[in-house]
Amino acid sequence: MQYTLLITGSPYQSKACHSALRFLNAAMKAYPDSIKGVFFYQDAVLIGNTLAQPPRDEINLTQAWQAAAEQHKVPLYLCIAAAVRRGIVNKTESQRYELDQHSLADGFQLEGLGTLVDLMNSTHKIIQFR
Amino acid sequence: MKHTLIHLDSSPYSSLAVKEGLDLALVLATFEQPVDLCLSGAALSLLSTQQQPDSMQGKNLHKLLDGLEFYDIDNLFVESDKIAPNGENVWPGVTPLDTEQWQTLFSQYQQVFRF
């Protein structure tokens, strides 16, 4: 059984990103190939903002996701439309919109919702965290 | 191929959830994935034919409803007792369900997403 994780809850207004990370780590520990990809949509894309600086005595959730993705070799996708409207842009989008800076954290990729449809059709189940 | 239900239950004007839920429905349909919609709670206000939001109030998502058929999205379900009995001021393309049909709706799909 292979899963896709769809995360839609804001990292600041909900525990969606926290719970999904715990699920990812637990699932991959028990079944190393059980999650094929993680897709962030709606306010969950804020997880990919490299400029956010949480206080030092709190968890840095972006870094925690980066470490988990690296360890388990799971791709982290942000919906490009949802991300760009919230100021999460990579170098390419930064140039497209003629901006001076980019803000996408390493380890995350901007992709269209078509990538979610691909994941949907190539895994058994999608689990939404909201 | 998986049959998807997108359940909208947020207000179209209090967040981007309805907009982003509809976007997902349209993308699924573009990729020829069968998708139906259902509305409850604050999202029912999407159906009101009498709304003209300005840009500060939000995008007029109601106008999007007439375009759904071009994406082959033919079913937009609501629970019948949640809309006006005569359908007055309600977008005419809705499919009203009685309570029992509404309750069984959610188990008829391989996946349900809520926005």
C-alpha cells in the first residue's frame, strides 16, 4: 500500500503540517516505501518559505520537513499557484514576475496540481491533513 | 480511475478555501478525472444568484458555476432542506438530495476532499 499525503492546513493556524510529519516518519520507519510524495496546498504551502524565522526555542518545522524528506527520499511539492500568491517563489518564478528575491526553501519544489493528479493515480490512497 | 468528491463547506468570502477547492475540481476535470461537487454550511452561499462582490470582498466565484459543464462537472449536490424550497435565488444547476441520499453520498467515492 502506497500513500500520497495532501496537506492543506496552515503551519501557523493548525497542526496539519506537524501531524503529517509525524505520520510520514512513523510510516516510513515501519514501511520504507509507503509514501510516494507529499503535496502542500492552500496555506500549507507557507511551510516552504525559507525566510520565516521561528523563535530559537521553538521547532523549525521547515527544517524538520527538509530533514525528513532527505532522510526518506520523499519529494515535497508545493502547489505553484497557491505558493506564488503567498509569496513563495523560486528563482524561475522570481524572474518571471521581475522580483529581486526568491523565497522557496531548499528541498521543496513548485509544481502544478497536475502533479497531485499523477500522485493520486499512482498511489492507493491520499491522506489529507487539514 | 478514481472518482473524487470535493466537499465545500467554507464561506466563499472568509478564506481562499472555496476558490482553491474549485481550482482542484477544475484541474481534476481537465485531466479527465471524474469529479463531483457537494456544498454544505457556509459554502451554500456560493449558490446565491444575488451576489456582486467587489475586489475587496472577494472574487465572484458564483460566476464560475455556469462554466462547470464545460469541464464535464455535471453534479453539484446539496441537501434539499438546506436551500429555499422553491429554489428561489439559487443557482439552477444544483442536484438536491434528501438526507439519506446525502449521508450515503460520501461513501460512493474513492476519495473525498474537504475545503
